[in-house]
Amino acid sequence: MASRDDIKFLSNPKIGQQRSKYCRFRKYGIRHIDYKDPDFLLQFINEQGKVLPRRITGNSLKYQRKVASAVKRARHLAILPYVADLMK
């Protein structure tokens, strides 16, 4: 009898399985979100310059609010653009 490791799958058997989302701020103990760090804030912005929602990023409500305010501050100081054409 062939074991599971010997069987070759035509498609990925992990299709349809969802990875568990986690708040990276709670996991790594990040307490302060720096609005002067555009490379870090780009992780939470899509190509058009919009802030990604919690259901996509996996942030908790507390840190999602902090991320949103940090992005708004960075936009106000012209560190991040308000609207962009394919930023990434």
C-alpha cells in the first residue's frame, strides 16, 4: 500500500484551507506605529493608496485604528501619496 508521501497530487491538496490570521502587532509586541516609516506603512496600503481592511491584514481593531491614523498623518506630511497609480 502506498503511503500519503508516495502519492503525487495533480493539484495542491492545501487549496481551500485558510491560514489563520493574526495580529502582527500583538504577536511581535509592537506598541507604537511610526508614521515616519513609509516602508512599513506600505504593507497596509494597496496599489491605489487605499488602506487595506482588517479582514485582509488580520490586525486587531486597536492596531487597525492606529495604522489608519498613522497613514493619514503620513499623507498629510507628504510621506505617502493620497492617490497613486500602481505604487507597489
